[in-house]
Amino acid sequence: MAYNFKTFKSRRNTGSSKWGAMVQSNPSLPTDIIPLSVADMEFEVAPEIINGIKKRLTDNAILGYERPTDDYYTAIINWMSKIHNWQIQKDWIIPTGSVVPALVTAIQAFTNFEDKILIMTPVYYPFYDVINFTHRQVVDTPLTFDGENYQINFADFEKKAANSNVKMLILCSPHNPVGRVWKKAELEKIAKICLANDVLVVSDEIHADLLMPGYTHIPYATISEEAANNSVICTAPSKTFNLAGMKAANTIIKNSYLRRLFNDQQNRRGDGGMPVNILGQLSVQLAYSKGETWYHEMLTVIDDNRQYIEKYIKENIPEIKVLPLQGTYLQWWDCSGLGFQNEVELGNFMKEKALLFLDDGYLFGDISKQFERINIACPRNVLEKAMYRLNRAVQDLRNS
């Protein structure tokens, strides 16, 4: 490989929110333990991005107000075309600080107080927050789980979408935390139901680039002309290129009326003039224009890590079922076979016995209290140590 995905670097005392939360919970942890929770990577950012930022600061040491350049928009357009076969136009792109604030802007722009918003649970927990904090109402349409895979319960989804107070669906595509990459037929059915009931689709596609072999992400806006005009697509290079701290994202809206409402709301919040800072803008441009080789190598590493954990747990810890990972770098574990009575016992076991700092399943919804989410975007030796600790803890559990 041309890039280094093997080096482990401690992020203790660097301001990392993921690491800080782990250390705060147990300051006496051994120094070689890392959190496998929050969705940022333990890989160094592509050197093309780092070197490009260094060059910008060396060549031009002025950090004044700046707006995205044509090169910025061209990089996004070319990436979406090459990676996702999605042809977009410059004026569809609205720079936003990050995806979660974009969701808030969309909710405030397109719904009113006490309107209802659909989500498919278990789901990324800030979805609950952005709905509740904006004084809208969560309507939960749970995914069905057959013990192996998750599917959309279309009967329940259609029934709830038909409620006249439901104004929006926040779609997670690919789905976090269950790792599903939605098929075209599934997205078409979502579009048909939402169009029939005048439900706007806001699609969080931040994990769109992170696909396992054999899977293809379909941007929701490519389903049909009607779907494109009834949707708001939230994107960012932050997960793909480990740039979350740069606070740079893009909301893509084809419908000019929806785009105007979104822009107006962003301006009302004071974010319209310069929503993405200078280096955030540059990181987006560099990632999409210079980072493709790094990106493909990173996907290979993630897939290797996925296979390693699947094999290890199947052979050594059959009490845990690792669900098939189709997209994202976040594995979803069914831990019900460990026999804990509730989510507190499970979480305590992972943190105190296995010394694993994961995201507990209850965070994503009440239906996933016996699950854990693990971030596998880290060097292999880190995962090997984690699996050893988990195996040892489970053996002790069996013997207790």
C-alpha cells in the first residue's frame, strides 16, 4: 500500500471528544486502549490533504473571509459523478458547517412547531435530538430484524406517512448503525409513499462513500425526477476522509424553491455568509480532487478489518452475532447471547470487564438495548488487542 494505515497514535489529551470521554470514564486505563465508539477514524488524514493545507498557509498567510471557489464546487461535482454516477450542478450545492446543523436547518425551513418527522430506528441518535430540540415530534417506524438482517417495515411506514401531521422523513442512507445499504427497489418504494403523502425526504448520506465490496450506494435524488424534487441530500467528506473536525459539509438540493427556503433559514441563523471556514473549504476540495487513491486503500483496510472481526467472533465468541456490514465502518453486534438482563449490565461488562469503549445500542433506540456498535476504522493491531480482551472477558463470564 502507498499509505500508512498501520501506525497507532494516542490521541489522549489532544482534545479528542471520543478519547476524552473514554479517559474521563476511567482515567487509569492502560495507554494502549483506544475508544471504538464515535465515528471518526484512527487513521492519519491523507497526506495530499495535509500537504495542501500546509501549502495554503505557507503561500497565503491571510485568513480572511473567503467563499468557496469554482474549484471547490468542481471537486464536489466530479466526485459525485465518478463515485456515485450522480450528475449535479453547482447551484444545487449549499455549503453547510456539518450534517447535523444541516438537518436542523432543514427541519426549521420545511416544517413547523409540533409537526411530526419520521425516522427508521434504531438510528443515529442525533436524529432524535434535532427533532426534539426544534420542538417537532418524533414518529418512529422501526426496522424489522429477523435475527440476521434489517428490513424496512413498509406497512408501518406507509401507515405513519399517511398521517397528515407527518411532514418529513429523515432517511439514513447508508443506515447507521445497522449497516444497511438500501437497494433501489427500497428507495423507490420510499419515494412512492412519500410523494403520495406529501412527505419531504431529507437524506443523510454522510456514509455514502463507505461501501463494502458488492454494494452500491444509490443517491436518493437519482431515484426519479419526482424524488429529486422532493428531497434534500446531506453530504460531507468528513467520514470518508476523517475530516470531522474541519466542520465542512454540503447540502445538495435540486428543487429551486426548497433550495431558497433552506438558504433563507441558514441566513436567518447567521450561517449563510461563510458557513464553512477557509481550511474546511480547502479540505473538501483537496479530499475530493486529490484523495481518491487514499480512499480506495482505506476501503480495503476497512473490509479486511470487517472480515477479521467476523471470523474471530464466529470462531471464539459465538455468543455475539456480528451483523453483515454493507456500508459505513461501524459494525453492529447482537450481544443478546451474552445473557445480560439489561443494557446497563451489557454496557458495564464491555467497559469494565472487556475494556472496550463502544457505543451502546440503547443510544440508537429502545429496540436495540442488547446491541453494541463498534468503529472498525483503526489499525489492525488495535482490533486484535480488543478482540483478545473481549475473548478473555467472555471466558471469565462463562466460568462465573
